[in-house]
Amino acid sequence: MPRFLTMIRLEENTVNAEDRDEGFDERMGALYEEITKAGVMLDTGGLLPTAEGTRLTWSGGKIDYTDGPFTETKEVIAGYSISQCKDKAEALEWTRRFLEVHPAGWTITAEVREIEEG
């Protein structure tokens, strides 16, 4: 069965955890429980702010290091999941349901990509 990486992107400075509506944690917990019981979720996690990250760039035969925050970046990867689904349609359905749990005022983008095997 194929595995999929879902990257959750958002504008780091516009989404505030305190803006979550009442019931958000319960909705998210119920979805995580359902996707785990379905045997689909392999791993998931949120990422710390870019201010705590470092980018490494390979260019011209050298490595350059840039400490965050990365102000030139509009959207950042805020979280990820790795799921094992029967096909891309199933991965997209779980991702749609994940996005719909969030407050309507938030703008979140999810990128779903199949993991190349072998």
C-alpha cells in the first residue's frame, strides 16, 4: 500500500494558536483517533517556529547555514503526517477532513505527495 507525506503550510505570523475555537481540540482528537484506528496514520507532528530552525544550502560546492526566522518566506511548513492509504484519493480525503477541523478564519494549505518506494 502506498505511503503519502502531507505537509501542512501556513503563514507563520498570521495563525495564532489562541485563535482556536471552542471544540477544536476535541474535533482534532476525534479525527486522530479515527485515522489511527483505521490503520492509516503512521506518524504526524507539528514543527517549531522557523525562528528555531536552520536552513542549509548547497551551492557552488559549499554549504551555507541560515538561522531562522526566515522572513523572506511567506508560507512555512508547520506540520506533517505520513499515512499509508489504498490510493491518493483516500489520502486526499483524510487531508480534507483534517483541514475542515480548523477554524474557518485560518488559511492552511496541505500538500499531499506519494512517497517513492524502492
